[in-house]
Amino acid sequence: MSIKIASAQLWVHDQDEALAFYTEKLGMEVRADVTLPEMGDFRWLTVGPAGQPDIAIVLMAIPGPPMVDDETAGQVETLMAKGFAGTVFLVTDDCQASYEELRARGVEFTEAPEQRPYGIDSGFRDPSGNSFRLTQVQLPAGV
């Protein structure tokens, strides 16, 4: 038996805004963009990094009733605004160069690249408040 990760989900406030951010600013590719009328026009929207066709991030709109009550939806939005609804970890060969390129595309970083024990690390959020780490991993010799 072989189990693999196919996708991970992030809550987003606006799927169109998220789609523009992930494709235009982060350079990701659309994996799927399907609206299902039989499910109340539910939109299945996924993106993924170029060069990793088997991985997708689901950009999921926060559902309302009857799936989720207003109080729960509000709690999800509050966690997102604080950057605590989850984190996506991205790796790069050159954190400083990637940071400069993404900033030039309009990505607003919460943390500039900084040397850490595990490499060079920086942070940013998407328009919905989801947290991202952009890291150039530099493990000590022998690890």
C-alpha cells in the first residue's frame, strides 16, 4: 500500500482574489477550477507550484449554513486574520533572491530573510491571512 499527499486546503475569503495572488504573485499554476451547480455552485479551486504537478493547494471558500454555522465561520475568519489557521512551508535555493522577486510582484512580507539554525527563513501572508514560510534550508553537516 502506498499513501501520498495529493492536496492540502487553505480557507480563503475570496476565491478570485486568492487565485490572482497564487498565480500572479507566487507564480503557481491552476490545477482545477470547477463549479458544480448540483452542489449549490460549489467551486473546487486548486493551485500548485510549477514543477510539482502531483501537489495541489485547495483554495476553499469559508462555507456558510447549513455546512457551517455563522459562529464557526467567524471563528475560522478570526484565526485566519491572526495567521493561525495553518502554515504553508515553501523551500527555495536562494531565499534572498526569491524574497526580492516576490516583493517586486507585490507580496508583502511579515519577516525579511534572516539566518536561523536551519537556514535562511522569511515569512508572508496571503490576502486571507494564511501564513507562509519561505526557507532556504541549510542543515548542519552530517544531518
